[in-house]
Amino acid sequence: MPSFVDKARIRLHAGKGGDGAVAFHREKYVAAGGPDGGDGGRGGSIVFVPDDSMTTLMDFRYKRKYIAPDGGDGQGKRCAGKDGETLYVRVPRGTLIRDTASGAVMHDMSDGQNFTAAKGGRGGWGNMHFATPTRQVPRFAKPGLPGEERDITLELKLLADVGLVGFPNVGKSTILSVVSKAHPKIANYHFTTLYPNLGVVWVSEGSSFVLADIPGIIEGASEGAGLGHDFLRHVERCRLLVHVVDASGSEGRDPVDDYRIINAELQEYEPILAQRPQIVVANKCDMLGDDRERLERLRETVEAAGYPFLELSAVTHQGTAELVQMCAEKLSDLPPVAPFEADYVAPEVSPEGAEQVTIRHEDGLWQLEGDWLRRVAASVNFSDYESRMFFDRTLRRAGIFDRLEAMGIQDGETVCIYDLMFDYRY
């Protein structure tokens, strides 16, 4: 069973709001005490919390559904129901939260802030809210609204300062083991590294950086070939790339072709990666002997592109100290990689189903109920003016106001939609 999981799909179900209570005040020597049914409690929300101690999404391999508790029902004596407890879900700091259906980014947890991914439903109003001079004994209350349900995809992008990229078997894992305390598996065959390895590189007192060994990228990786496609996403967080090339050509490939192919794959996967600062490392220089023609051609190609070039032999430790120092100097001038911008837009509720909304008229109060209306109300923030205008337009387009007018609603009469009450105006 693999120990590194960097992608997971889960379902969230926030808690339903509690129902409002129908109750009347009962007290000795107090006649006709009036309605005193309390409101239902709010359903529990689901909140993601960044956790620096977590490095994979392994916890989500076995648990795929997260359900927050419902809110408590209201009670007599104007007692409100208990709010459902918030369900906190820990994820690694570098996790990206996406809406599964659209693929849009909802939040990037690398900013260190908690994120509410599914809000609990609002509690229903008790009958104490519906008393008026003409309706002194309201025998009805409102049910709580359902909590949000979402299918989301968690995508981990490692938080590393420097990423080692290159073909399989060029010595990336060996370099990581030499310059840090990491102990990756090292062997002389392709794809020895099956998942990214991280190591902390000590530079000097108070100065260090995180180095990631990304599994070997091959030609066609950006289109799904090899393992590189699965782990290219981890390069996106790196401020600096160390491009490792086998200068000896021990695999029967040309170093210049290797260098160009890897850069082309980075460009194809994400154009911004091809513009990321690079240090090109010619590894396995100890195997060159007197044949330095390949090395010089690679040097000319790299320097013509404007990248620093470094000769290195990870096995003999030649050039490793210079590599660490060069990385530290580059990082000191590079800003942190900006978090991914959220681009998720909640879909508008389809007008299908609006015709099933029920309208009841009692003592000057117009009550509207229905599954469609409940979904619309749950998606609106009534404390925000623009949200309220959106709610008004949605009802108008769905024909709800036309139905009210056809049934004889008068200007100034009260309309009740779950826990929202307003005076109707033409």
C-alpha cells in the first residue's frame, strides 16, 4: 500500500438546522400567556484546518464522507435549540480544495487560514416570531434549512523551496541524500523514486531551505506518461528549480536533448513553470573521464538560455556545497510563491421545481415553502445587500411574485419564507 497520497475525493454534508418549536406560555395566574416557541439551532459546519504535522492525504483514503451534526430543535419558554458542533478536518498546509464538478479552486490552504467548505443550515423560527395583533395564537413554526452538501477534491502540492527535476536515474535522490538528512531509496534503475521526498538543507546558523526530490519526468509526462504527470503538481510551489542532467550520457541519451525535453514538459504542463528560476546541474561528472565534449555542449546551451550552470558529482560530493550555497543565494532574492486564487462561483439554482412551491395565506401572512425555495434560501447571505437583490431576482424570474399577485396579495402584506420575513411591495 503506498504511503504517499496526494489526491483524494471526499463528500461533505453539513448539519441541518433545527426546527422551530410551537409552544405557548403556561404559568400560574397568567392567562393566555401567548406563543413562546424557541428557534432551532444552526447545523454544524465543516471547516478545514491547515496542519503542519501532516505531509500526505492518507487519512482521506479510507474515510470519504464527513457529516457534521444537526442543530437541536427549539423548545418552549423561548429556548433556542443547541447549535450543531463544527466539524474540523485537518489537512496538510499545501492542500488545494477544488469543487469536483467544475474543477474550480475553492481555497488554497497554504495561506494558513481555516476555510469553511460547507455551511450548516439555519435553524427554523419558533412560533413566537409569528404573533401579531390579529394573529395572537400562531400554531405553526418553521423547519430548519438543510446544510450544504458538496463533493470536493483535495489536491496536495508540496510546500518546498527548491525542486529537483530531471529524467529518471540522473541522481536526484542521491543529491537529496547528500545535502540533507533525508534517506530516499537509491538504486540503479528507473523510477526508484515513486513519490516525492523532502529534506531540510542546512546552510548556516538560522538559514535553511526545504528541498523536494520529484519523481523522474519523461517525455510526454505533461500528457500523462510515466510518473512525472502525477507529481508535476508539486513543482508548482517551488520558488527555484534545480534541473539535474546526466552529463555522462550513461543512459544512452544526449544531455542537451534531456535538458530541452524536460523544459518542454514543464512548459506544456504549466507555462509559468518554464519561467521559474533554474539552476542546471550536470551530474555524474566523475564518469566523464577525458571526454568532455557532451559537457561543454550542455554548458553552451544552458548559458545561452541565461541559467547558472554547475558541474557536480553527487557520489563523490564534488560541487554539492557550491550547489547548496547557490540555492541559498538565489532564494534570498526570490519572493514566496503566491497562493492559488479561488475562482469557484456557486452555481445559480435552476428555476426547475419552482412551480412546486406551495403558497398559503392565513391572517394576512403569506407562507411559502418547497424544496426549490429551501435550496435558494440556503444559498443566500441575507445580511448582504447584493445577495438579497439576487434572491429577489431569482424569485421574480421563477414566477413566484406573479403567483402571489394572481392570488391577491396586497401591498404591505407580510411574506414568510422560512426564517425570512418581509413586507411585499409592488
